[in-house]
Amino acid sequence: MNTATKETLNVSILGRNYTLLCTPDEKSSLLASVTLVDQKMQSIHKQMGLSGHDKIAVFAALQIAHELLQHNLHNSASLEASQRINNINQAVDQALLESDSAS
């Protein structure tokens, strides 16, 4: 990726400032990601009373990864259910065609 097309973003996560580089089309999703990570870290800091940023970051990463895996599992199950429904529909359509042909 060409660094000339990148812009600098200054963000704050759990009270620490970070400078990030991104392309203009990545900016909104990157800012949403920063907000999510900051919220997770703030929540963990309050709930668990942890003070080390590295520990809080690990717990936040684990929570986000868990949520992502659960989401993917749900989507996978939904896709599988849709495929099964399509297969059933095809079997019913085939049976109806065969029934009409026999008449």
C-alpha cells in the first residue's frame, strides 16, 4: 500500500494516546475498532480492577475474539440451516415434478 495515501489518526485507548496510519477508506472502521477496544478495556478495568494496560489489553482481546468466534459460529449455523432448507425445497420440487409426470 502506498504510504502517500495514508493519513494519521491520533486516538486514545484507556487514557493512552496512539498514532495510527490508515487510508481514507479505512478511517471509519478503524475509529469504530478503536471505540470498541477502548470500551472493552474500560469495562475490564472497572470490573476486574486491573491496572496493567498489557493485562487489560489481553483480556479485551480475548473477549473480542470470543465474541467474533460466537458470531462466526452463529453465522455458520445459519448458513447450514439455509442450505438444508434449500436442499429440502429442491427435494420437494423434484418430488412434485415426478408426481406431475406420473399423472
